[in-house]
Amino acid sequence: MATKTSKSAPQQTRLWLMYPTKLITRPVIYELGKKFKLVTNVRQASVTPEVGLVSLELEGDRAEIKKAIAWMEKMGIKVEPVEINTIEG
């Protein structure tokens, strides 16, 4: 009889990221995809010379998502969950 692996199904999380001025030109989402085993999907973005606001969808293991969020917050990016029904589809 085959047994199921204990690997959990990928989780999908949508976040709002607010970048400080010093990080506007840094390729943070690219770095995120390289550093963590996550699929990134930019849902919406607005970037000016003063601030960057990005709606980002992350898909992957819950522990990886948590590590990625902690990494971004440590850099000074404000991370907040997106209300799911504001960006459906």
C-alpha cells in the first residue's frame, strides 16, 4: 500500500509591500524568488521615486513564506496581508 508523503500542499498568500525610498531600485522580488523556494506573482504595483507599493502573491511552503516575510521586514519593507476579496481573479 502506498503511503502519502507528509509534504504539505503549497500555500498561496497575497501581501501588500511598501518599500522605503532606499529600496526603490533594488530588485527585491527577484531576490525573493532566488533566495526562497517560492513562486512570486506581482498583482499590482505603483512605484515613484519616493515609495514603492506592490501587491505580491507568494506561493510555496508556509515556512518559506514566513521566512520570506521576515527577510523583507528586516530590510525595512512594510508587509501587510491583502484582503482577498479586493483582488479576486
